[in-house]
Amino acid sequence: MTVKEAMGGLLTVRDVAGVLRISSRQVQKLRASGRIPAPVKLARSTRWRADEIQAWVQAGCPAADEWTARKGAPRG
């Protein structure tokens, strides 16, 4: 599954796994270890922003803390 195929701009664990070509369990492990961007919590649901996952992959899948620092860095 590509990011563009996901509806509404939010991805489930299964969608992220499809984009990364890994298992849903591995996505959960990446999340627990801080190696993937933080998800958005909607009530009891966990979703990732599709555009953020796409940009994260294009950046080479840096660790979440490095990714957060890159996002916060001034562009210029």
C-alpha cells in the first residue's frame, strides 16, 4: 500500500506496516523503542499522519528524536 492509497490522511498500524513492508508487530516495536514518528491518538485509536510517514521514509527513517529535531529546525 502506498501512502496515497490511505484514506483521510491518517494511517493505521496495518497501513504503516504496508508502507514500510514490515509486520504490524514490528511497527509496534518501532513505536515502543522510539524509532518511528509519534502517532496521533484519537479516542482509543492510534493513527499516523500519512504525509509525516512519507516524509520520514524519504528522510531515511531516522530515529524519532532525530526526526522531531529535524522537523523543528528552521528551514532556510
